[in-house]
Amino acid sequence: MALELWRSRPGLARRPLLDPFRAVEDMMTRMFEDWPGLRAVGTARGWAPAIDMVDREKEIVLKADLPGLEQKDIEVHVENGVLTIRGERKEEREAREEDYYCCERWMGSFSRSITLPQGIDPDRIQAKFKNGTLEVRIPKAAQAAGKKIEIQAAA
């Protein structure tokens, strides 16, 4: 299903009050149509994996879906409170049958950087890769766990 911008029929009169808004709308439409690379997102600019991040009591767990990659294709790096996941995928598929030949190639690199909150322990970060999913466990430092403060009733 495609969505299309509604435009009034030529026979209907336009109200002068809406003309400035129409001009802004037209300008925005032209801007996004002419923006380099917007039409080619995912092809010319590469791809970016989906990432889920869960903040638990004692650790932060990050999961990234990296289908088609192997452990050797991925790099996890922490520096100055920023966790960076980099990788590159290269895949080629070839099919030869009696009446056709098909050859496809996919390639592209990605880099995702995530600013980590204060109070994590970068020396104990662990990363595991299994079945196309990267799991990074970022333990919190003891002082970052927080403390519940009891509220007392005033006399």
C-alpha cells in the first residue's frame, strides 16, 4: 500500500491563509527529494544492525543482530566511555541450473557507537557471539548500583 500526498482538485479555490504553509511543505518535499544519499539508504551508505540494550540492576546487556557474519568479522571496542561495534559482511551466492545462472553478492561494513552511562566497569566487559547474535555484558561498578534511601515521616 502506497501513501500519497493529498492535493486539492484544480477547480477548488485555495485560501490565501494556507499559501505560506503550502510553500513550506513544497520546500521540505524538494529538500528531502534532493538530499544526496537519502534514496540510497542501505545501499551506498552500508547497513546498520538492530541493537537492543537493557539496563539491569548489576549490568547492561546489549544484543546486536548480525546475520550472515562470523565471529572473525566483528570487533568490539571500548574507549572513553564509548562502546563501538564494527564489522564487515561479504557474502556471495551462486546458483547454476540447466536453464539459468544466478550470482548475487552482498557486502558492506558497519560501525555502531553507543555512549555508556557513568559507573560501568570497562575491564570486565564480556562479548559472546552465537547464531548471528552478539551479546555484550557491561557490568556496573559497585558504587554505580545505587542505594535506596528510606524516607522518614517528619514529627
